[in-house]
Amino acid sequence: MESLKNLSEERIISDLLPQKFGIRGKLWIALLLAICAVGAYAYIQQLRKGLAVTNMGDYVSWGIYISNFVFFVAVSLVGSLITAIFRLANVPWRTPLTRIAEVIAVSNITFAALIIIVDMGRPERLYYIFTHGRIQSPILWDVIVISTYFCMSLLLLYITLLPDIRIMITATSKQKNRLARFYRWLGGYWIGTPQQEKIRDRSITILCILIIPVAFCIHTVTSWLFATTYRPGWDSTNFGAYFVSGAFLVGAGAVAVAMYVFRREYKLDAYITDAHFDKVGKLIVLLALLYLYFNVNEYLVPAFKMRKDEQAHLSGLFSGEYAPLFWFTIMIGMIIPIMVLVFRKGRRPRSLFIVGIMVVVGAWFKRYLIVTPTLLHPFLPKYDAPARFSHYFPSWQEWAITMGSMAGALLIITVLIRIFPIISIYKTLEDKNKIVESHETAESFGNVQMS
């Protein structure tokens, strides 16, 4: 952040204002829309013909949809990690990362909610959860915490945007931008008086305090959907901490990927510096070690006892049908990132970008492995069941809807960064003023000593 001292306020505002998409940006939007359109077509087919278009059945009744749901929930937790925890801890280098984390959180929790509706088969069943829900059901808890977390994430993003919206109203009114009316509707009431600033700061602090337990609850409750069963592989008291630690890891990986992309595309080298990549790399190492510890707990204890009902499940993961995918996710999701990022050269922007992609890809396949193999090894043995019940591979409709949901999350991020600054202009200017004041104070102190 030292380089901010040499930048004028006009230069900072100019650099951080949302930019129009070029050719590559328009092609990116077109690609995402095309993938979303294919996913929408597949979902229309599912609505017409029912879940029979999927390859789910009596045993694998969740499949790729729930894997994707758990993945979206995991990535969304980065909002509480970067924004809330870093803010409450007063981490000085958080400014370029917080907006990125907030946007990722909002986009992913949106599609976590939507993919649950897809998995229900009929969308009106969501209404029945509220009208006929039972408090004993973890599914009801999940719906409540997801709705709460979505509202809080959206509110946190909006409140932190208010000073930036004021700056954008001024900038767009001079340029006669088409978004000027939208900005005025969204935050025209914000003037920036001391009273408004006080209310805003207090609101952000309250939201940061509240969103942390809600974030922990959302992934803990999601883990309880699995852990409250007697199925081999899910019958674990470790699942809550196991899910939360994995969620923080994949969220940090997603932020690392986004940092590199935004810095490169929008020329933000002066704001997202190599020091930020170095610190995020160290954070990923810590989170990967923590998640690796919970993975050892999750598999070593049942493998040591090797109960009969767990044996087939663990054998399928370690040396059977799912072994290649299992060891692939362990290596690229935890082992290789740790080995690369413990070295300073590994925490450079490009290498951290590659490691971040590995963490995110490994995390998605890890969620697939949490769901599918366990469903293929139920607590009650299978008798006289069709052979296809012993295997599961998603249909093209399932893949299309899954890829469409991922493209939709990326589309929300893309649209938000086109409308709003991806780095807070207001906070960056504030950081610049602090740096200038500290230098002036140091110089004054030095002059006094010399005199």
C-alpha cells in the first residue's frame, strides 16, 4: 500500500471506477450467457419430465446437485472470512480484497439457494418447507440460515458501497453515463455527513459480528444434513469442523484467482500488490494444513476401526472405483498447494493464481466425493436391486444445469464489477491519507529530533 502515497486522488478514482467491457469482456459475457441458456433448457426439460431425466435413483438421491450446493455454500463463506474477520481484527492490508470477497459471497450464496430448488424437482416445494416445515428437520434449518446469510451478505455489500456510490454519482453525472440514474436511485441519499458515517460504521461492525456465527452455522447445518444419518462415511461428529475448514480454504482460493484476474485485466498493480498475493498465499497454506488435519481425522479413525459397514466405502475411496479421483483431489486440493506456497517464489501472482485454481477444482470434486460414494454404500444392504443402482454418473441434463449454475455465479460477479468498483475507492483514499499523515508525522518527529 506504500505506492498509494505517490498517486493523486484523481488518479485513484480514475483507476478504480468501473470500466466498460472490451471485446474480450463481451465475448466472456456471451459465453456465460450461452452456458446459462443450455442449463436453462436442461432445467425446463427436468420440469416437464421430472427428475427422471437425471441418473439419480433410490440410492443416489442427491448426486451432483447437492455436491454443487455444498460447493457454492463453501465458496460463499469467504465473505465472512475476508470482510468480517479481517475488519474486526483491523488487518491493514484488507482493502483490495474485501469487495472481491463480498461479491464472490453474494454470487455463490445466490446459486446455492437456487440449486436446492433444482434438486427438489418441483419449485413449489420450497413454499411447502415454510408452510409445513418441522423444526426437527435439518433441511428447515438450512433454508433459514441460507436465507439469513444471503440477506446479511447483500446488506454488507450495499452498506460498504454507499460512499463509492456517491463518488460514482459525481463521476457519471459529468460523463452523462446511463448508469447515473441507477446510482442516484441506489444511494442518492448518501451525503457523507459525520452522522451518516457513524451510523454506517456501526452498522458494518454489527453485521460483521453477526455474520461470523451465521457463516459458521450455514456450513455446520449443511454438514448436519449428512452427519445426522447412519450412512457409512457420514456418521461422523467431525463433519461440522471438517466442512467449515474446507469452506474457508476454497473461499481463499477463489479470492486468489479473482485477485489475479482483476489485477491483470484492469491494471490494478498499484492496488493489488505482490505483498497481497504473498499474504493470501500464507493464509491458504494455513487453511490447507487445517483442512488436511480434519481430512486425516475423517478417514484415519474409521480406517483404523474398519467396521464392516465402513469397509466398502473406505476401500472404494482409497483403492477402488473412486481412488483416482480421491487421490487427485487430496493432491491438488491440499498437498501440492502446501508444497508450492510454503516457498516465497510460490506465492508470486501467477503461481498463486494456478494454485488457487487447483484448490477450487479440488474442492468441487471433494464435495462430489463426499456425496456420491456414500450414497452408493447405504447403511442397509441392497438386495434384488437393479445393477444400475450400484453406479452413478450424472446425465447431460445434470451436467448442463450444474455448469449453468456455475456460469450464472460468474455472470453475477461480472455484472457487479461492471457496475461497481471492485476495490473500494473511498477506503483506498482513506488508506492513502493515513499513509501521507504517518509520513508527515514521522518527518516532523525527525525534524524535532534534529533541532
